[in-house]
Amino acid sequence: MRARVLSGIQPTGSPHIGNYLGALKNWARIQYDYESIYCIVDLHAVTLYQDPQELRAKILELAGMLLAIGIDPKHSALVVQSAVPEHTELAWMLTCVTPVGWLERMTQHKAKAEAQETIGDGLLQYPVLMAADILLYQAAIVPVGEDQKQHLELARDIAQRFNSLYGETFVMPATHLPTVGARIMGLDDPETKMSKSAVGSGHAVSLLDPPAAIRKKIMRSTTDSNPAVDFQAMGAGVRNLLSIYQAFTGTDGDAMEAQFTGMRYGDLKKQVADAVVASLEPIQKRYHEIVAEPGYVARVLREGAERVTPIARDTCDKVKHAMGLYTA
């Protein structure tokens, strides 16, 4: 029996090459090695205000993009979080065994709280909902980026605490960081990870950007004060461009150094842009084919929810029974 893998992504902003190279490409690659569940986590998105119409549109856009990059709905369950109410049911039960101090120590909560005058309780409870996402499906493997590692460790702590209080109920999720997936930084600020929420048109290359927009963004990207590529004295911007090229082309380190040493930045950017455009072209073509088929994306999401609901229901029933809650 294959281990179950689960991962999720918020339907906010537009998915970009950082999402693709850092996670989504890996999701498609590993899906056949596991029983795979991939979740569009819209409940996480509303910890901050989202325009309702825009959020609905983004959910469908993201689902279409996940299918376009290779998520196979015949093998993997593609699920919208809010379509499976057991996510929130389990989150409440886990909230009741999670010390507040654990949540207040989460670094992402601290950063977001400091950036706003007031915050909703959902922002504090966000890691418990993430733990519920994982534990609901008894996922053994959770491929997350380094920035989510603390949340995954908290999910393990919550599972251990629940199992200690109420008996063995949850599979202990393993920390599984993707081995394939570059950490892509912002084109305008190579010291900051590329983000869907960042402002500024030159920050990220969206997976749906037309070729002209991709080339324009890359040609305007930050480099350094050197006149050409120097592998011994390289700024963060140049390193980021080379990482993007390598991630899209699969060129090894020695070949990269031989190809780019001494190359002027304008020529480097042109080659990076060519690689990105060529790689995204078939994904964009597939995406437009997918969304042009009436009702297809909605059907995939409905079938994904139907496939995982028995697993979710079984887990919630076990948790309720363990806690002494009423079950009909």
C-alpha cells in the first residue's frame, strides 16, 4: 500500500515560476509514487480579506493551472479545502488540545501580526487548520518548503499531544522537504523569496504571463555592479537568474559555469528569458485547453472532494469517539 502524500497552495495572487519550480513541478513528479491529495486551501486564504468574486475565480484558475502542469485527476485527488467540511470540524477539535503559547511562537504569525494594526483570530489559528489538513487524511508525507517547516513540526506536536491524551489516533506525518525545487527570489529584490502577494509588476513571472511580459520582466531584473557573470564574485540577482535557468533547463553546474562565465548581463537575461518562455509555452497551451472545456475543472474538483470525503469522515469519527463526543 502506497503512503499518502498531501500538500496545498492558497488561491491568492497568480501562481508564478517560484511556485512552479519550488513546489508544483515536484507535485506532478512525485504524484505516482504515493496516494496523492493536493489541496487548494481557500480557508487559509480568508485569514486575510479576499474579494469574494476574485477568490472564486482564483480557485478555478489555480485548479486549471495545477492540471496544466501535470496533476493527473485520474490518479491524484485535487480538492478545494472548503468543499470538505471535515477540515474545519477537525480544526476545532485540534484547537482544543493546542496550547496558545505554541501558536504565539510561530514566526509567520509574528511577522504578519507586526505588519497589521489588527488581526483576526484566524491568523493565530492558521497553523491548527494546517495541522488539520494534514492529519485529516492521515498523510505520511507532506512536501513543504523550508518556510512551512515550522508549521509541519507543529502538526507533529499536535498529533503527539492528541495521541498522548486520547490514544493512538493520528499517523505521524514525516518531515519531507522537496529535493527538487529551486528557491526562486524576486526579480526586483533577489534577497526576498518570490511571492504571490508582493506588489510591483517586476517582482514575479506569472505562469500565465505572455512571452513579451516575461521577457520584459527578466530584462529589467536586478543584477549587480559587475560587468559580466563572475562565478567567484556573484551578486544575489545574478545567482537568482542562473538558478532560474538551471531549474528550467536542467543544466548541471559545470556546464553552467562554462556557458555563462564572462557573459554580459544583457545576454544572460536573454537566455534566461528564452528558457522560461519555452518551458511555459506548453503549460499555457494546456491551461487554455483545459479552461475552454465547459465544466471540466468544476467536475475534477467535485470528484476530488468525493474521493477524499470518506477518508476525512472516518478520521473525524475516530477523533470524536476518542474525545467522547456524540456520534450518531
